[in-house]
Amino acid sequence: MPLIHPDEFGDVPCARIYIAGRLREAKHVERVLSEAGIDYFVEIEKFRKYLLGVIPREYNGVAFYVAAEAAERSRQVLAGARLRTGLTEDDEDEEGAGPTG
């Protein structure tokens, strides 16, 4: 299974590609990345979601990281599996990124 310890990436730059707000969603992301043979690691991180579109709330989510060189392919694989809600881009700040709906 491609879930690995972050130390195994060594000095390789990594990118956050997805943050899941629910356990079921996180398990789906894990399955898709594993089936695609993409090495990744996870960390618990806070993300912001807006209640009624205006009231910010912070939640804990499962953030998925891959080697930076695999980030674009990983995002495409996840989008192809209809996992788009938690996709993150390179230029998003860590604090505000994450599921919006």
C-alpha cells in the first residue's frame, strides 16, 4: 500500500493535494491513490468551512501529501474519481484551504 511515513520522502519537496473533512471521504481518497500506485502520507490539519456561506468554522480534516512532482497527476486521478471537494492547489494557503461544501 502506498501510504508511507513522511520521513520516507526525505528531502523530496511535498505538496498537499487534498483535505478530507469526513472519514468516509478520506478512505475513498486512500483507495484511489493506492490503486493508482501513488505514494502519499497523511496528517491531521485544520480547515475552514463556512456555515451559511458567511460564518467561518474550523474543523479537523485528513490532509493528503505526495511528492511535489506527483501532485498534478494525483489531483487529476482524484478529480477523475469524482473527488473534487477537497482538492487543493499549490498556491492556496494552508490555513484557508480545504473542503468548502
